[in-house]
Amino acid sequence: MNYFGISTTSAMAPRNSIAEFQELVRSSNRMMALCGAGLSAASGLPTFRGAGGLWRNHEPTDLATPEAFAADPSLVWLFYAWRRHMALKAKPNRGHFALAELAKRKENFICLTQNVDGLSPRAGHPESKLYLLHGSILDNKCFNQCGYIDRNNLSDPICPALAPAAEDYPPDQTLPLLDPNIPAPQIQVEDLPHCPRCKTGLLRPGVVWFNEPLDENMIMQVENWIWQGPVDLMIVVGTAAAVYPAAAYTRKAQRRGAIVAVINPDPDSASGLGPKDFFFQGDAAEILPLLFEPVIGKMDESGKICVEP
Ligand code: OAD
């Protein structure tokens, strides 16, 4: 097993022929994709592991827990308000558009994404074929679990107290919030967003945190789809595949017969792929439109289809 959870039977290198992959995607019936932060890298959003680094001396993953929110809701809200601002400023890239177009043109293609940035929905990815495994940073829900959820809230900042996280600074200057030498703004809990339904709980970002389960209903739908028939192709885009249960879908698709194709600049992400699989090393925004061209047509720089297949 490699760190994808893919079982390997051969040490031979995966394929990298674009023509062979294009033929496979054209002829495939049931296809799945698993996407991660690398899909949004070309939109200017930092990934979790690696380049992104610390946020004010905090590991981002340490802030993404219900325990962190309970201990310091102001700090966790500042972190998410900053990420919301970045996500709202970013634009979907050609990788998001290519996957959305594939979903429109291939009936049996479902896309699972770990990204909470809202860029796949904004690229027009059909909602019924897109599973937001880790939720959406644009949703807010009650921390007291009264059931209230506010979907696709585009206000930025989300409340006046969080304005320091939604400021734009020139590229050669650091946003004061991001400088750990400058004390973080002290926001009173009463100035954070509160649940309008139960009026007792705080609102929290509508994302899945560490130590929290994924949405049960969503998991059931994905599992049902997987067990409805063999899977021809599993496309793994821009993920370190380090977070479970998301990462396990590659192995599940493989058990249903899928050929796996990995798109990632990191050569380590190909470890464990067999000779029938594919590895395309590089930026998803550049590679995906080319890989899907026989099905979606030619895509221009803005992500629009300019020549039909
Ligand atoms: P990671 O930051 O762990 O991994 C990003 C992956 O994207 C790495 O394998 C990079 O090599 C690759 N990458 C970087 N630039 C790329 C590009 N231009 N094109 C394609 N790939 C590129 O992010 P995820 O795997 O998405 O969970 O992380 C999974 C989960 O861990 C996140 O959803 C989040 C995080 O903690 C929660 O918040 C629950």
C-alpha cells in the first residue's frame, strides 16, 4: 500500500500518454474524481501542506477543530474570515471549468472535492454531481447544533468585527492580521455571528473539522453510486491524499476495477500507481483541459469552450 491507500501489484511506472488517456476518458462510462487543494492552487489559494505554512504561528490544521473553536472562537473565526475573503476574491481556474464541463457531458461522472472554497460550484459544476466532502466555507451553521444552516453567504466580511481579516493589502505588504508579531485583534464573543434560530449558539463555518464525521447522507449517496456498477476511471487531482475518509475513495474505486489517473506536480503522488494507471505531473489548471479535450472540446484561457469536440 502507498500513502494513497492504493494497493500495488507492480513496480512498473504508470503511463503518461495524453492520447491514451484521452481515449480512455472518451470511452469510459462510470468515472469518479477526487480533488484537493492543488486544484485551486492556480487560482492563488494556498494548499494545506507545504507552501501554505503557518497562519500566525498556528498550524492551520490545529485551528480546524471543534476544540479550537470552543477554546478561542475569535481566533478561529479570524482564520476562517481570512480564508473566506481569499476564496471570494479568487476565480475558478481552467481545471475547475474542465471538470465542470466533463460533468455536463458525461452522464455517469461524479466529482468528490475536499475543497471548501466554492470555486467548483462557481465554475458551474452541476450541483447534483459534485460532492463537497468537507463542506463549504461560504456556509455557516450553529455551533450548538440546533440545525440552523445559512448557505452560500457571500458577505465579506461576514460581520463588522471580522473586517481585519477581509482587508486587501498591496502584494509587497503583509496584512497586519498575518503578522504574528502584531497582536491579533481582540474580538468579543458577543460581536461574532450568532445563530438567528436558537439565539444561544455561535455560528461557525460550515466546513468539516478534524474529529468530525462527514455528512452521513452524502457518504451514503457516494457509496451507493460506487456500488451501482464497475468504475472505469478514477481521476485524483491536486491532493496529498493524507486525510481520511476522503483519501480512501481511490482504493474503493480501484476495487471496483478503476484505472487511476493522478494529476499533481509532486512526483511522490505517483508512488504506488501501476502500469495501467496514469500520472500527469504538473498544474491541474493546465493539464485537465487537455486531458478532457475529446469530450469537452477546446478550452480558451478564460475557461470557455471555444471549439466543440
Ligand atoms: P494538501 O495541501 O494536503 O495537498 C495539496 C496537493 O496539491 C499536494 O499533493 C500538492 O503537490 C498538489 N498541488 C500543488 N499545486 C498543484 C497544482 N497546481 N495542480 C495540481 N496539484 C497541485 O491538500 P488536500 O489534499 O486537499 O481538510 O488536503 C486534504 C484536506 O486536509 C483538506 O480538505 C483539509 C486539510 O486539512 C479539512 O479541513 C478537514
